[in-house]
Amino acid sequence: MKKRLLILLVTACMMAVLPLIAVKEIPFQSHTDTPKAPVISSGVFRIADTKSGKIISVEDKEFCIGAVACEMPPSFEKEALKAQCIACYTHFCRLREQNGKESDFSANLSEGEVYMNREQLKNKWGSLYEESFKAVETAVNEVFGKVLTDSTDGTLIDAAYHAISSGQTENAKDIFGTEDRHLQAVSSAGDVNVSGYLSSKEVSADRFREVMRKQGISLSGEADTWLNNLQKTPSGAVLSVQVGGQSLTGPQMRTLFDLRSAAFDSLFDGKKFIFTVYGYGHGVGMSQYGAQCMAKQGASCTEILQHYYSHCNITER
């Protein structure tokens, strides 16, 4: 009898312990309690703020919202905003992959360069903050994680973009000096009709001489002989110009005289140089206002990106 009671007692103890062992080895997981994926570094951009000297970490999606809001008006068509999101996410993911340092890239975040946080956007948009933020956030949510990759090897492309072209985008080789099959010249005819396409800059002869003196270029004789022989790309950007017998590039002239682009004409009216400037930005890759024009005509973000970037696919990151 005692032996039988002992067996029953041992059996009862084993029945009590087995469920605990099972629970320990195979944890219970409900559909609402799925483990979160591990956080990896590629989900955060580490940005070196050139003004504060600090490295600011921003999660990818939050960065995309702030970057798109920094680059495009929230009133732009959703398809244009989506195209901008994919282009800028590609651009900065590529920088992140190539850098491999303490930070992924540098920017003056304190002044809202490249990316603006929510407080900066509130100051920028004021009473329109809620609706503006929603417009950008909605567009980003629809394409977040998508990037532009090379159609052959799947690597991220250099997805350059600018505000307004001269009516046709530039070949990367003419502006950046390096051939890039993804960044070829294409038509962007809608740009010529947008506000800000045409601008002008007046520079006095004395100011022109002083700027060139700082570049080591000595000017003599009549001012109307100082600048000549403009050589242009097929899209209109100045490749080179002779100043006082020395050659300068269009981008150099743009920087020296704070021109909106390197696509310009110039004349001297007897007292001053007048630069007539076409477009805004370096002119390579996607034109942001060109994208808006295409979106208004019914183009999807995919069609916009396929127009401005060649030999690439839109893939999930």
C-alpha cells in the first residue's frame, strides 16, 4: 500500500513539473505578442551637425519625412513627393553604405540643411503644420523602404536631384566630371514655365575685378573684354569661360557670383555684368519642379523616376 502511494506521489510531482519545463523551453507567443526585430544600425542615420558639432541620430522614416519636407513644398502632388522620397532615401542610404565612419554624412542641421525635425517644421509651416505634415507623411508611408538600384548589379545608384533644370537635365559627366549611366541628360520641358526658372544677377565691374583678384586672376583693359568664349553643354550649362585669359568652369562662376545655376548667359552693359540664369541647382538627375509638372499631368512616381534615372529599378530596401 505504501509503495503504491509513493508511486502516485512521484507521478503527481512529475505532472506538475513538466508544464513548467515546457513553458521554459517553448515560450508562448500570441499574435499580439510577436517579438520585435532587432534594431540594426542601417535603420538610423547618424548625421554630423556642422554647427553644433554633435552627431544626431534620426530613424530612417523620420528622416525621410524631414528630408522630403525640406526639399519640396507639401502642396506638391503626392506622386512628386513620393518620387522625392525614393530619390533622397536612395541618396542618403548610399552615403551611409559608403562612409563607414562615426557619422554617415554632414549637414548644418541647426539651419535645416538636408533635414528638418518636427519643431523646425512647425516654425516653418506655422498654422499649416498639421495638414502639411500629414501630406508629406502620407506620401512617405506609401513608398518608405523603396530605393533605386542599378539594373545590372543591384547596387544603390547616385540619385542626384535639383530644383529646376534649364529645360533639359545635365549629363553627370559634364557637371561632376564622372560618367554615370543613371544620370544622363533628359528633357524636362515643364521647368521653363515654373516660377523661379529665370533669374538675373548684376555685378559691377569693380566687384567683378575684386572677385577675380582673389582667384589670382588679374584683369586689365576694357571690362567688356574680360569675360568671353562661353562653352556650353547641350543642356545649357556653362562648361568653361575665359576670364582674363584663364579658364573657369560654369560651377566655379556660379559659386563665385552666387548664381542659381551654372546655366547662364552674360553681357556687359558698359557699367556692370548682367548674368541671365536658367533653372536652379546643378541640373543633374531629377528636377523637383519637373517631377511636379509630370505629376500634375498624371504621371506616377515610378514614371517620374524612370524618366529621370536610366538603367535602374525600384526595389525594396
